[in-house]
Amino acid sequence: MDHGHETVSELQLRVDPVACDAFGYCAELLPELVTLDEWGYPIVSDRAVPPALLELARRAVAECPRRALSLEVRQRAVKPKRVRLASSRR
Amino acid sequence: MTTTTTTTTATLRDTSRLLAVADNGGGPDLDTHLQVHGPAPQLTRAAERDAVSDALSRCGLTGRGGAGFATARKVDLLARQRHRPLLLVNAMEGEPASAKDRVLLERSPHLVLDGAQVAASLVRASRIVLCVPAEHGGAAHAAHVALAERARRHLDPVRMELAAPPARYAAGEESALADWVAGGSGLPTFRPDKGQPMTVRRSPVLVQNAETLAHVALVARHGDGWFRSVGLPEAAGTTLVTVAGAVERPGVMEVELGTPVGRILDWAGLPGPPGGVLLGGYGGAWIDGSDLDVPFAPAALRQRGAAVGAGVIGVLSAGACGVAETARLVAYLADESAGQCGPCMFGLPAVAEDLDRLAVGAADPALLERLRRRLEVIPGRGACGLPDGAVRLAQSALRVFGSDVANHARRRPCPGWAHGPTFPTPGVRRMSLWTTGTRR
């Protein structure tokens, strides 16, 4: 990672487009993060799954009939500016 | 894929590197190759390999297959793997308007094979598979003859073989190629982490475009300083382009990166101001026909939403209709979809139909808005880049042919829509003739 940058781990939903067959359960369970396009295929938000939705996200992953949905860990670099802001607030 | 293309031998430039043999009238045989380029360096010692590896990093060479990824980074990643990699030489050239990899293999097969041996040494590859579709008969034949010549002289440390995967548009996409070599059906596979190498039966796979490897062969011989002596500081060297469409001498040329598009078109015989110029390939982008001063280099093209891509420079004549041409190209790409990913399988035919209706003057009032919304949601959601490329092309058409698009949307198509196709779209049915009143 870049010098002076910190990273945080967060979870993100991901669709395997080859496996997905547009059952749409994910959008039903988790409309906050998944919408469907006009052909019924999921458009998954690229923002991190917020803690409040984690349980639902896990269910959506487990209930996908095609096992096309997954929760992946991603590392995000946090800009030093934000880190300073957080520490100054303490 | 029956593009009839010839090599334009423009002798007015001293940037003949990959095509040095051909431009001097030489044949594709090994002796001529060695006379012109000299012997390939033997990379038996670690210090020699390190030197070439460093030169490759410093020269800034990027992949010439379309994605433009830094070659040295790909090689370094594969060199760090525990298992010995498999090297696939990608001469699939699925872009119907592109002929440069074919011409390169026909004219200078040994340069490609030298480069493959160099890359194989750097990553300790166990085997090299040269992938040329059987449909590209001249190139496949030249490769076959060249491999036999080298085998007779025991020239190469790494075993090479020739393979003929199916000639589909997406067959050369690297995961599709790896899948085919692994015994699969040759379809793109979903790779969530593109930073990890693909594997074929536990072997990590390095896929390099044929032209890229020819550059590698020359960097290994002459070093990075030589490579960087032409082109731009940020995009050095030469590149092969295929000039297609409405020019007097369509064909393959070697140009310095950064050469203005207009100058390249002058060499190919531009009869007059074009209606638009297609850059990269079918999954590329249109630029305005008056924007010919733009340098053919990644940064300048990116500003216009275009890219060097596979090196296609396609000229649409002023009398042709960019909307109709785009409709045909997107229909072609939709047909070439492997049908694996929903957004591509359903999205591209929908976009193609919108463009088709637009082109022939059968647009319903909601068409443009619907088309724009579709183009927004499709990208980034397929296993390979095919849908993204089709969307890029369609979006560039809406931008570049903007006023024309507005007229078409008002059911007043330009006279050019009846103009025949400029670029080959094998397999695409004739444009549907929506009679007036089919849609309210």
C-alpha cells in the first residue's frame, strides 16, 4: 500500500455473472444493496455492506439458488487526512 | 472473418521495426530473419534474464492485444509463481477489422517466436502454445513452417506447439483462451480477482499477444533505450495498426505511438474528410471525423473516450451513416456474446434493436431515453469485456454523431442509412427494414 496510508477491511457483495440466472432473491432480501435491471439480473451496489445489513447479506448469499452471490473482503486505503480527522476528534 | 487486407509498405518512415523484414522485401524464413534482426539473445544465465527483465520494465511496453496492460508487470507476476507457467501466444485476433497479428505472423513469424522464447525464459515457462485460428490460414501456415524451421536447428530451449482454437470474437479473451487450452469450450470465465494468474491444470498461465511478444524480442536484443527512441515518453515505441474502411489502401502499418491519426490516414490514402473514425476495434469508440490531429496514443485517446485497443483505425466515409454502422457493429457484438452473462445476453440485443430502429427512422418517442438507460446499466457486469466494449461504442456514437442521432430519433434518418456496411460484420443479418408505423 501507499506510504502513510492505512487500510480497512470491509465486505462487499459480488455476483458471478456466469452463474447468475436471475432468480432475484437477492434483490428481494436486500433492496438496499441490490436492484434488478429490466431483464431481472442484479445490479449490486459497490459500497461496503453496512453492519446493520450484514445478517441479511449473509442470508442473501446463502439463499441464492445458483450460488452466484458472495461476500468478499476488500481492502480500502484510508486517506491520511481522514485518519487525522478521526484522531483529532478524540 | 474474411477481411481482405494487404500490407501497406510505407517506406517514408524509419520506424520499421516489427515489419523490418517485410518492408525490405524479405521473406518470412529464418535466414532472412537472422540477417535482418541478428540472433536472439540466449538467456541461460540469471544475470542475462535480469537484464532483459529490467529492460522490459523500463521500456514501458504495454500489451498490444487490446487491454494495454504493462507487459513487465504481467511477466513479473508470473515469474513469482511456485509452479512453472504455461505461455499462450495470443494470435486469435478476433476483431474482424484487425489484421495486424495475422500480417505479423505471415511476414515475420520468427520475431513472434523469439519473443515467446524470451518471455518463456523470464517466467521459466514449461511450454509455449501458439494460438492461431485455422481460419487465419496464412498466419497458421507461416507459424507452422517457422516452428518446423526452428525445430530442425534445435534453436529453442522451450517446447513450442501450434493450436487452432475456434475463431470467435471472444475466443482470444485471455480467460476464454486458457479455458480452451485446458480442454474447455473456450468461453470467458468469471475471475473475481484479476490480479491472480489463471491456471490450466495447476500451471499458472501467461497470455501475451503476438505483437507484444515481437516487441519483447526486439527489446531483448536492443534494450529499452533503443525501444524508447521513438514514440512518446509516456507511450514509447511503435505499434501495428490496421487501417480499415473508406481509404484507398487499407491494410497494416507500423507507426510510432503518438503519430497523429490524420497522418496515418494520409499514408493509407484518405480520399476526403471522413464522417467519423472508429478507433481500437468494434469494442472501441468513434471520434469525430474532424478530430484527426489527435495523437494515436493512450492518454490522448482516453480524453476522447477512445483507446488504442487492438490498433484498428476505421474510416467511415462522409456519405455513410454512423448510426446505421454502429447498429450493425453492436448487432455483431450481440451475436458474438457467449450467452453466459445476463446483462450481455439480453442487454446487447436490446441495445442493438434500439440502434437499429433509430438508424432506419423507426424510433418510438421513448427510444433515446431507454437506450441511454440501458447503456448505463450494462457495463462492468459481464465475465469479459465484450458488453463493456459494445456499450463504449454505442455511447461514443451517441456523442460523436449527436446531431444526426437527434434527427434519426425524430424519424428523419440521414440519407446515409441505406449506404452499405463499411466494416465487416460476419453473420449479421441484413438490417431490418422497419416499415413506418410498426411502433406507435
